[in-house]
Amino acid sequence: MLPEHRPEGNYFKNRISMAGGILSVVLFAAGFFLFVMDFLSHGANPYLGVVTYLLLPVFLVSSLLMILAGAWLERRKILRGLKSRELPRIDLNDPLQQRWLLTTAGVGALFLLFSAYGSYRAYEFTESVAFCGRLCHSVMEPEYTAYQNSPHARVACTRCHIGPGAEWFVKAKLSGTYQVYSVLAKKYSRPIKTPIKNLRPAQETCEQCHWPQQFFGAAEKEHRYFLPDEKNSEWRTRMLILVGGGRTASGLRTGIHWHMNIKNKMDYVSTDEKRQKIPWVRATDQEGRVTIYADQESGVKPEAPPAGELRRLDCIDCHNRPSHIFKSPVDAVNEALADGRIDRSLPYIKREAVNALAADYKKLADAQTGIKSRLESFYKEGYPKAWARDRAAIESAAAVVTAVYRANFFPEMGASWKSYPSNIGHMNSPGCFRCHDGRHASADGKKIRSDCSICHTTIEQGAKGAMRSSVAGLEFEHPEEIGDVWKQMPCYECHNGSLP
């Protein structure tokens, strides 16, 4: 029999139920505010969407369950004959209680407002580049530094690594849980592994900005290369990169982007986790004809794909370093000379700068002192007149080369161009030659072509004052006289990024 002092309807008058009620009001107000912000925002915010539609509802339901749990515990207490502690009685006719109520309501309203705004700002910060690159992921310094100098430096990390929607946010945070443990326990790999297998499909990230239907035509590109001779002789090559792909109305559906043309389908099998070894390729054209190519020199047959990952080719298989680009010594020094950051009149500066960058340093501090010492010693000992005449230019060159090192080389993390090969082109790593090596053949003998004209047309090349031009295209000429050797071997076997 229930005690007379507690009627049946007052089970909710307990601390747990009241705390749950207060929390439910706060969470509901915050959720409503975030819902309005999400509804009015112009772009997709994955964190805001997850908090509004996934996290807050969980906490709101939990606060409602607190109300029920408090009532259940209160009922059990009453049934056992225990007297509950009476709650204070509120009398609104009492002026003192009126003032307290108004004060409490005002403070509560301000608390709800600032809590809602603070929640939004907090999760907006977790989406920022600073959060990804510096606060929680300090171990990602190489990636963060390279990102700041990339073509995507104004694209937030989450736009590519997570994208819109709750599903991929949850996947990223589940993966991030172990990453946090790895950082705290210092179990992370050096260098950090590229997230190849758990990247979101390019159709859901890259193609939100880069419209495949509009890929067509050719893009002009100029390469400025400086020879490792005393004069740092310049060699220029202008070429048309045959982008291709896209719509029939906009141009021929050929060229580089033929691989991802909407009606074409390319599948391949890679036998290593970095997808650098591709011995088996299956091409399905717009008419549905299937051709299978295999690197038969390695023992693979078209009819029997090797063990490995079967994957449909998409943007990221070639554009695998769109934001985290680590430049090789040769590329970085060529750019610095072309931009005028390094004085080209300094004898052998191209060769010596590349050699200084490519040297083995254990720590960044070692590189900073080693590069300066190496360059200055070279001119002091080998070119004393240049050292006396151009000392300021030499010191400036040493500072530039050191800055290049800081932006592209991270010895403590083992990160450099060697660690992260780029699949665009074929100069410092296999890239295109993973398939276009002249070794992949079909059962009827058809081969994947490897000649230069598939992807680019050289329209101008040569040394300064002796340039040759042709709109129809020129046969590529190697800057240094090496005969026909360059035709008989892939570029990357010689040009490994550290050969001046």
C-alpha cells in the first residue's frame, strides 16, 4: 500500500527526473538551433549534419530515459515505504521567489543561446584545416605542409577525406579512434601510410567539383629544365597535354581521360598495397566490347587474373597526390631557378642544389646546417672569385634550398617524394607506365600502347635561342645527348628525382 504523503502522480518529482528534464530542454533547444543553421547553410557541412541528426538525438533520447529512470527509482522507493526528500515548494505570490524565477529564466535563456552557438562553433572548428593539420594531428605535419602549397590549399580537408553525410563521418571517426591511440602510444608508421583502401569513391568527392562531362580538348604546359652544367643551361619544352574524354559534342572522346569516359569502364588488378604493380587490365568500351591485357612477361595470362585487388579505375588511381605533393630535388630546384629565387649565374648551382637536397639527413636541423655548409664550401673551395663576388647570392641560394627542404622533406617522419610516388606522368615513378609499358598484351597480341603521342604533343622545345616549333608536333628531343637510350627504357629508371 502506498504511503499517503506521496500520491501516484508525483513519481517524477525527483532529482534524476528533473535533471533529465532540464537536459532534454537544453538539448532540444540546441538541436533546433543547429537544425535551422544546417537548413540555412549554403554548403554541406558533414560535422554539423552528424551532430544535428545523429549525435544530438542520441543524447536527447538518453535525457528522456533519465526522466523515466528517475520515476521508476522513485516508485521503487515509495513501494519500500521510504520517504522521499520533498522538493522545495514554489509560490509565485512571494516577491523573492518571483525575482529568483525571472533571474533563473534569464540566465537559462542565455545559457541555451550560448550553448547552441558554442556547439556550432566547436564542430565548425573540428571541420577546419587547422584542426586537421595542427591540433589533433600534429604527426601529420608533412601532409599539412604539403597541402598548404598544393592546388587544393583552399579546399577543406574534410571535403575530400570525408565528404557530406553521416555515414562517412562515422567511418572516419571510427578509424580516427585508433589513430589517436597510435599517436599517444607512438605506434604510427613513419612515413604515414596513404589511406588508399579506405578513401571515399572519387565520384562522391572529386567529381563534386570536377565535372567529368566537361573533360575535353588539350591543355598547354611548359617545362623549364636546367642542365647540371656550369652555366645551368636552360631547356624548354612546350607540349599539349591531350586531356580528352568528355562529351562527343565538345570534342573527340579520346586522350587521357578516355580511361574514365562515362561510357568506358576500366578494371585492373594490383598486386601491391600501393597499387604500383598492375599486371592485369580489363577494358570495356562504349559498345560493350571487352579486351583484357596482361603483363605476360611476368607470367600473368589474360584469362587468369592474378591474386590481388580488383578495382575499377577512377580519378584517384592517377591523381593520387592531388593535395599532398612532395617535390623531388630536381623538380624543386628547377622551379626555384625558373622563378628566379635562385641566381642562375652561380656556376653549377643546379647540380649542387640538387645534391644538397638529396643528401641523407637524419633530422631537419642537420639539413639546415648541412645544406648551407655544403653550398658555401663548394664555392669557397672551387670558385673563390664567385664566393667573393656573389656571396650574398650564394647565401640567398642556400636559404632558398633550405626552405625547399623544409617544405618537401621530413626526415623524422621518413616523408619525401620517395615515400609517396606520384602516378601523374612517368618521370620520377612508374605512373602511366604501370600499364603503358609496352608489355601488357591481349590474347590476340594487341598491346597497350606506350608511345608519347597518346598523351601529349610536343609543339616547341630546345635551348634558349635555338627553339624549334611545330603545331603538328615534334619528336621529343632529350635535353642531354644520350643517343636513343631514352627510347629504350622508361624515364623513371634514370630520372629518379635526385639525378641532377
